[in-house]
Amino acid sequence: MNGLCRKGARFVEPSCRLIAAFYVADRSWHNHAVPKPRKSRPIAARFSIAEWYGTPLTLLTADERRALGQRQSIKRRERPPLPCPFKPGSNCSKDSGVCTLRLYTRDTETGLVTGTNSTLRTSCPTRFEENKTINEWVGETVLDCHEPLIIREVGFLDPPVLEDGLPLTKKEREVGRIDNILMVPDSKPLAWCALEFQSVYFSGDAMSNEFELLRDHRGDDLPFPAASHRPDNRSSGPKRLMPQLQTKVPSLRRWGKKMAVIAFAYYVRDALGKCLRIPARAYTMAVLSLFE
């Protein structure tokens, strides 16, 4: 079999001309098949901070943005407190101070960054408390009362006793509280309903990237977001909201009471799907969406 080469199950005599043809064809294919490197296209849209410590980012001056960015580099316990404009008499309890997110766009020709055309995504539950507007709306819709009494953070479940005797963490106690209880004043028997707020968590890179960008940016213009962040609508529902509803709603139904859930419209659409519209007196739980 000397001088023979194998091709599949057949043995053929090698041909210098044939080998040369294969060589040329292979080199020709290689030269034409190598893809040319693609030019990187500039990213034109990213989510980032919409409201920071209660003020729209687009309304803050460059010096104010740098000052807040510098504040985030200080250890939390050493920072001076800032008031929460949506909950009078209280200071901001969120480490980042980010109230809402929005989508920012950058013009690929001029480089101008704008975000005023994007709706807000609420990332802090306290943001829903502005002027008690939502409490009054739910009170009027569910209880026929425009100015209900409000009791916040009401205990709902008794925490279990752990075998190690250690107290439960704040996260472990969350399912055992109802955000707000709305009551009709002087009603007999007492008329009340439960109210839950569901903000949206974000996924992607850490928000500290934006703090450093806003702190170090020397221009007066609004910089384009430094990293990718996006509202995590689907994760917020199955992991956060649904376990709480599965625990609380059956008990409220047995008591003949109703629950209203306040959530962002995009969150309701992506996480819960299409919801039926039914008369106010016919439901146990209602999902009321904002910014539709």
C-alpha cells in the first residue's frame, strides 16, 4: 500500500496535481472566509438613576451630582442623614439613595444624553408614599373612604422560634408584616384593607459605577451611564411578591378582608401577565398599576 492514501473506504493513487489543487483551494477559501472585524457600535440606551435622594437627576446641577457622588464614598454610618421628601419627618433609609430608575439615551451623532422621555421605575417602596396619594386612592376604591387612617408595618405572622435561639433577621421577618393597613375612621364594625407596595429590583452591574462617574465627571452636561442596569421585573415577582401573597391573601380572604397591591405597570405586565378588570366589590386582591 506504499504510495497510496486513504479516502473514506477507498484507496487511490495520490496525484501531485490533485494535491496542489486542494492546497490552492484551501488557501483561497481561507483568505476569503476570514471575517473582517466589526466596528463597535456605540451603546445608545441604558438604565440608570432617575431620582436621587428625592430629586430628579436631570434637575441636579453638576456640583450637586458631584457632592452626592462624593457622599456615597463615605461609610454609611459616617454620612450625615438626608431627609426623605416622600415621607415627611423621616430620613432616607436607603444606602444608595436611589428612588427610581429610568432609561437614558445618547445621540450617536451629537453625544447628547437625555432621559426625560422615559417613564420612572420605582426601586424604593417609600417612593409610593408621596403626598399619601396612593393611600387615598386605594381607600376610596376599596373602602369608599377618601381619607383613611394609615397604620404602617403591621405585624401579621408570629415569627417561629429558631432552634439556635438567635433572633430572625429583617429579611426573615419581611413576610410577617403588611406594608400598610387602611382603616375607615369610626366605622363599626371596623372596615379596613391591606395595602402592599412592590418596587422593582434591578440587575446588572453595581450602582457604585454610577456614583463614581457622577463624582468624577467634570463637565456640566449629564454623563451617559457607566454600566448596564435594568429593572428585574420577572425576578421581583416570583421571588419577592408572590411568596408574600401566597401567605397573606388566604388569611385575609378567611377574614373577609381585601388586599391591594401597588406595582409599576411594566412589572405587572411582565411578571403577572394580563389581569382581569372586575368590580371593586368582587375581589379579594387587586393589583393597581402605575404609569400605564
